[in-house]
Amino acid sequence: MDTVIEVRIVPATGCYVIEVVYEKKSVAQINSKYLAGIDLGIDRLVALATCQAWCETIAC
């Protein structure tokens, strides 16, 4: 079972947002052979970084 660390009630425009911060006991293992990061940008549509050698860099 997860442990609740903190509960926040944040006022927003016309509503309240409830944020729950909790600690997980187990973390799923990541297969680092297939790892990528995606960043949605302003000047470019998307930036992608990967650890795969076959993936080429192109400008979008």
C-alpha cells in the first residue's frame, strides 16, 4: 500500500484542485535498451532524444 505524504487544496479559476503526494514502495524497472525522451517545443514541433544508434536526427 502507498503512503500518503501530503494533501494540498489549490485554488484555481472557478474551482479547486486537490493534489495528493504519496510514496510508492516499488518502482517498475526500465529496460534501458529502449529509452527515449520527447520535448514539445515552441519553435519546433517536437524534439526527440533516444539511445538507439539507428535513429537519425531530423528537424521538424
